[in-house]
Amino acid sequence: MSEFNYMKTIIAFIKKEVVFVVAFVLACVSSFFVPVSEKYLSYIDFNVLFLLFAFMVTSAALRKYGVFDCCADFLCGKVSSVRALCLILVFLCFFFSMLITNDVTLLTFVPFTILILQKCSREKYIIYVVVLQTIAANLGSMATPMGNPQNLFMYSSMGISFADFCRIICPYTIISGVLLLICIMFVKPEKLTVKTEEGAVINSKLSCVVFLLMFCLCMATVLKVVPSWFTALAVLLAGLILCRDVMLKIDYVLLLTFTAFFIFTGNVSNIPAVKEFLYGITSGKEFGMGICTSQIISNVPAVLLLFPFSSNAKDLLLGVNIGGCGTIIASLASLISMKLYLNSGTSTDGKKYMLVFSLLNVLFLGVLIAAKLFFSAWF
């Protein structure tokens, strides 16, 4: 490969994995102030990494074997109007994201949504529905510890029960669901028939059973019944035996991104001047800082950066989750949807997509911020 091609490859990687590159650079720069030692290992939350890996493999495997597509086909086969179809497509993302993370949910259902709306000759609804699906996945995923990477980290770090975690988020999840329902009511109830006779099928019943068991094992780990290392090892063995191709497609860069941010924040915590500055701008302002930082660097690195300097983990949890609304980079899952839409082969309109995305995200962000202020004032 020529030097020119090497440079093109490197530039393409940087564009694709900009968050990882930033995290890696920050980790390297911070290591000049805190020399590399065995202490670095103590910075890394291996429980989060093990569980995140297990969920990524399990979700990817179930997706490969057609479990999610079969559920979608079954439900969509029951509708008789455009509004009902949109309702199902959006709330599939809302509820599935609680179990299989927001990015996996969007990778699963956005292509299906574009295809089914094309088959129904309802292309005019694609942008609106895909944007609502993106919001649904981002806000539905905040309801559970395994819904998104930042929740896995916060749940592990806060040391609270599964029920307590869900109780913190529950009011905002309900408000999000109601607001999504209101938005869907703007879709006309036009009559239609959805044909799904050529839909998805279960590819391997044995593999499906195995990975459904692996998913149950992941849930047991979330409930702190099974250690994370055991779950990660079991999922790794299942993946290597049953679906090595899936193992090759896992987003390992996300795991490396977490590791780099763990090292960076660990080092920063050992630099008195920086530690004092970050504590000063974060402590007592966790909700606002979580939202604002998410808009700039996305909510996953935001929580990794701010948590060590937070005195109110509950507000930070709400800030980075609600902060997933807003800009297109506030949640990296939002970029997934946009890329899937732009690469769908339809007559795409990037400017219109960004306009609809921005308007709806500002709406949801504003309502949820108002809800947080209301609950803080009265409860």
C-alpha cells in the first residue's frame, strides 16, 4: 500500500472514530503529567467493559439470526393505517432500546423502517419516522442500566439497585413516551396494507436459544447476581463457537474509547489544578453540565469526563441521558440513523433531515428540561 493510501486510510479512520481519537489523544497527553504505572489499571472499570462487550455480542447475534426482524414483521403485519404503522415502528425502538442499547436498536429497525415505507409507497414519512425512532431509541434507552453505555457506567459506579436506577429515570421515560405518542398523532391515519410474506425468519433456532440464554445471563449480571467476568467469558465462548463473523463486527473501538477515557479521567484526578477546576464547574451543576457537555462531545464521553468530579450522580445521570437530545452528536446513535438514511438509496435530503431532526430534538430537550426543573422544585 502506498504512502498516499495509508494517509487516506488514517484520515478515514479519524473521521469515522473521532471520539476515540480525541479520547486517545487526551489519555496520551495526560500521561505526560501522570507517568504510566500499574496504577493505570485501577482507573479502568472492567465491570463496565465486560458487560458492554457481552451485550454488544449478544445483541448482534440475536439481530443476525432474525429475532428482532421477526418481531417487527409480526407486529407490522397487524396494522391497517399509516399512523398505526408509524406508532409500531417508533415504539419498537423505544422499548427494544431498553434491552439491546440504542445504537443496536437503530441499526436493526431503521433499515427495516425505510424498506417497509418504500414498499407501502409512503416515502414522504421516512424522515419524520426515522427521526422519531432516533429520539425514541435515545430516550427509551435511558430507562434501564443496559439501555446505553453511559447508563452501564453510571449504574456500576453509583452502586444502587436496579429498581432504584429505574425509579430515577421512570418519570422522564413516561414523559418521553407521551410526547412521542403526540408527535405520531400528526401522521394522517391513511389506510394501507403491509405485506410481510417475504419477511425475516429465524436462521438458527439453536443459536437463538443459546444467545437468548446469554441475554438472560447479561440481565443477571445487571442485577448483580452473576459476576461480569463470567458473563463476558460465556458470551465470548458462545460467539467464537457459533458466530465468529459476528465477533469480527463488534464495535471494539467503543471499548477502547471507554478505556482511553478511564485513563484520562484517572490521570486528571491526580493533577490538582485540573481536578480543582473540573470539580468547580461540575459539582452542584451536574444536570446542566451533563446536558451542555453532551451537546459538544456526546453523552458517553461526557459522563466519563464529569463523573469523577460530580457530587450529585443522580443529576448527572439525568443530564447525560436527557442531553442525548439536541445536536446530532449529542448521542452517537443519532449519527447512526442519519448515516443509514443517507445511504439508504432513496432520494435522500440531508438538509431536510437535519431540519426535522433539530426541531424535534429541541422540542424534546426543552420539555424534559422543564420537567426536571418542575420535579426539582416540587418534589
